[in-house]
Amino acid sequence: MITVYVKRFNKETDEEPHIESYEIEEYPGMKVLDALEAINRKYDADISFRSSCLAGQCGSCGVKINGNGALACKAEIKDGKLIEPLDFPVIKDLVVDRSSADAKIKELQLSLDCDSEHSHEKLKPEDIKDTKKVRSCIECYTCLSTCPVVKHFKEDFLGPYYLRYISKFDFDPRDEYDRLIEALDSGMYACTSCGKCGSICPKNINSFGDAIEKLRALAYARDLGPLDAHKVFKDNVVASGRSVSEPEEPFIKTVHKKWDEEG
């Protein structure tokens, strides 16, 4: 037997979310989705969740497991795991309203921008090698609920999902829109390079290395970066070998000075 915790909430009847615990029989390879179905069968719990393909291809079953995003149909359940909804407005239990993501995509004009003459031009494999690396997203949005910067600074950083989306078109030689300005406005330099988005991505997309870092390199080539604070950091390292400016009289020097004075 294992104990599984589920965050429950019904916006029509509950004032606040709450966590409920359930004991179920575990079997080898049991997935989170299997556990949820077992809980509903055993307890008549009526836990609401989304699922469709059951093969990690549609992205509809995205949830958080112990704080990190994952697909319920692919992640294995373990004793003591907490299953929560993604960081979107909750409709009921693990079902969330993702319409804000769709609205943001429309707002950012995330579609190929080129005239009809160029849209059918022939492309060689080397022309699309960069955009191909970031095109397999299944829109599960688990990266948005795992990114620590989005969690604490959502107003300043849209998140890896949107920057990956921007890079997909910026790296496409047919696209004529200035995506780097979009990337800057979306908080490209706010990314801390932790790599958590790539580590949990079910399609193994490295949003940091294959999208954000490449966008930063392109921005730097156009003198759109680094930011002023980054330039100060670089200048300090080049000038003194230090990442921050040295205090006028560092503490260690005051100690040595005191020892010299006292003999």
C-alpha cells in the first residue's frame, strides 16, 4: 500500500484548496494517471483530471508532482507523492483553465510571418537545424509550473514556454518578424539558467540551451545585450578578477592592519 496526496478544489463549492490523502495498492510501473483512476474507483472520490492519448503525446494530463511539472500518463507514482494542478486558474481539482496561455500566444503573434513568395521556398536541413530542436513541444505547460523565475517574478519573465515559442520562429529563415524585441520584452535576460525546464520536459526540449541562450547570443550580436548590470559584472571580472567591486577596505585587511598596529 502507498499513500498518495491530492490537492482538491472546486471553485463552485470550496473557499480554499485542501489536500486529501488516499491509500491504494501499488504495482510495478504504476503511473500517476493510474493512481488517480484507482483512487476514484476505490473511494468514489470524483477527482477531476484531464487525459487523452495516454502516450505522452498530447500534453493534456500535465500536473505537478511534489512541485515539479510532469505528465500524469508518463510519471510513475511513489509513496508520499503530492499531486497538484498546474499553476493556472483551477476549475476543479487537477483541471485548470489554460485559456490565458492561448491568449498570450495570440498577443505575441506567434505564427510564421512571411509573404506567400517566401513561404514555399525550399529549405535545406542545415537551414532549420536550430528551429527543429525546439519544435516538438506538446503544450503541456509543465515548464511554466516548474520554472522558479515564473513562480516569483511572473510580471518580469513570461517563461520558457513562450521564449521557446519565440525562438521557433526566430530561427526559421522564412520568418520576417523581429522576434528578438519580443524576446527582450518577454524577460529573456531574467532566466537564471537553472535548466529545470529542460530536465522535466517530456519531449526533452532544452529551452534554456537551445532557445534562450541562442536568443541571447543573437541579441548580443545586435547590441541588444547584455543588460547594464551584466556589463558591470563583466567589467569587474576583466578589471579585477572579481565579480563584485572590492570594498574600499575589506574586512580581512582591517584585521591584518589591527594586528600590525598591536604588534
